[in-house]
Amino acid sequence: MLDAGLLPGKTVLEIGSGTGTNAIEFARRGYRVTAVDLVDLAVQRAREKARRAGVEIDFRIGDATRMRLGGPYDVVFDRGVYHGIRGRNLPAFLRMLERVTRRGTRWLCLAGNAKEPMEDGPPVVSEEEFRAELGPLFKFIEVREFRFTLDRDDFRPLAWSILMERR
């Protein structure tokens, strides 16, 4: 997506940044990045990785649905938050997205695919579900299937890559 120029702009909000791998890549490519995660230890590690990489990132710890995250951002990136939060607090998640985006903001969401649920895999969502839940706020630019790359070579869950633009 980055190489193809499908995430234009200068500012990125990463929701669920973990240890910062994706936030660091965005920063290396010249974006101003704000990254949030619930897990204190993950953010501590992310800050150290960013320092070693020589990039500045505004890392924050907390629940993105309850924080003031600034914005609006040009790009939102989510690798596995939507598919998990949708069953617990989708309305708050959508309100947060509405606050941090504006017309034209791009959102790249990576989510587990319901076509191939796995006992130990990520939460999953069907295409019909994400279109119904996200369609009122976002138009869909590109939807494709791929496999998550995780720590184990024998564990590659089917997933969605969903590129959207705020209406």
C-alpha cells in the first residue's frame, strides 16, 4: 500500500501499535506518526525500537476509544484492533474513528477473515459484516484476502486487507 502510494498524506494514527514495527516504518517513510496501544510494556519496547531506528513517534498508552488522540489524520492504520473490538464496543470504536478522521482520510484495516476461522487464530469478521458496520462512515477502495505473517511458519491465518476512505 505504501509503495503503491495508496496512503497519501503526512500524518498517521496507528491504533494497536504493539512494539512499534509498523509505526517505525511509517516514520521512516516521512509520516508524522501517533501510535497508541493498551499495553504499557509493548509501548516501552516500541519507544526503544524507535529510538534505535532514529525516528520520532508520539507513542501513547491507553484505550484509543477513551483518549484524545488529536487529528484529523490523513491515514489510520489498524492491524487487528477492529476485528477484536467489534464484538465488545463497536459504537465507541466508530465514534473514535469519526473524531480522528475527516473526509478523505484513508484507513487501512487488517482483520481476521471469517472464511477460515481458527481455534487459536485471530478474531474474524465476514465481508458482509465489515461492509455493514464500516460502510456508513467509510467507502471501500480495495478489499483483498491475504495471510497474516506471524512468528510461526506453520500458522498463517487468512485475513482481510481493507482499504477505506472516510465519506
